[in-house]
Amino acid sequence: MDIQKEILRKVFHIVSILMLLIPLELCGKYCISVLMAGMLIIFFPIAFLNIRNKFTWIFWKLLEFVEREFNWEKLPARQAFSLAFGLLFSSLFFPENVVKVAIVCVAVYDGFSTIFGITLGKHKIKIFGFKLRKSYEGSLAGFIFNTIALLFFVPFYKAVILSFLTGVIELFSSNKVWYLDDNILIPVFISIVAYFSGIH
């Protein structure tokens, strides 16, 4: 693994996703729906059909900096499309405050847990004797930073619960299996839990 590139990837992940809070605050949740649908409609065909021309070169140039190697063989920007699908679902079916929570969780927990995991993670998490690819150090960092970020939107106890649940989802996610990608699972399940916990 190229650690420097992975850190750059995750910093981009955190910043770019959190920036969605700006149009969400200014224009409402359906602005997120339009942005995510537009991403799927415009950029998915470019990646799937490998369309390279003077109109798409910026898309490919950006991917050179942030894309993982194994995705080039399958579908470039696959995680971005997973995120678009997850946030599209959240923005279409849940209130604005729930969408904010989903954005924070998928940006902050995933980003910080990976950064701390690959730099400081020395103890892999074991469940029923099976060693997972996640570390205690990374998971703890993700939990702490995510809880702090959520305090801007929800009470402390809900921030703790939602961060813990995000961590559980992250443990069993897989970026190599589309429907287990945390960029889909986190927005979908966190939105459902947040809504039924009374966040409206």
C-alpha cells in the first residue's frame, strides 16, 4: 500500500464530503439529491465506458491522485459512485438533519479511522478468533473524531451511539464488494437509525 497516497485520498475524502454540508445548508436536501444523481448520470458512464477526451480529462487527472490501484481494473471511482448512491438514498427519503448526520459519519469516521489505522494501527481487531483488517487504534480515532463532529448536530448521547454504530458498520464493510462498501452502508443505515432515534 502507498501510505502517502492513501492518506491524501482520505484527506480528500473528508474535505470533499464535508463540503456537501454547504449546499445542503444553503439550498436544502434536494440539492444533495441533484448533485448525487448528476454524479451518477454524468460520471458513471465516463468511468464505465472509459471515455477520455478534452471534456473528461479533469475527471481522469483527479483520479490519478486519489484512486486505489485495484479499482482501475474494475471501475474507476467506484467508491465515489457508492457514496453518491448512499447519499442519494439518504437525501430522498430522510429529513435534512438526518442527511447532515449521514454526511458527517461517512466523511469523518471513515476518513480518520483509515488515516490513524494505517499510520498508528498496530493491534488488529479480533472477533470470535477472526482477525479483521481494522485496528483498535484506527477505530478509536474514528469514533472520537466522529463523535466530536456530530456534536454540532445532535446531543452527546446520540453522537456516541451513532459513532459506535458507524464503527460497527465500518468493521464489516468491504471496499472490494460493491454492496458492502462503507460509502453505501454508512449513509443508508445511519440515516435509518438517526431517523428512528428522533432526529428530524
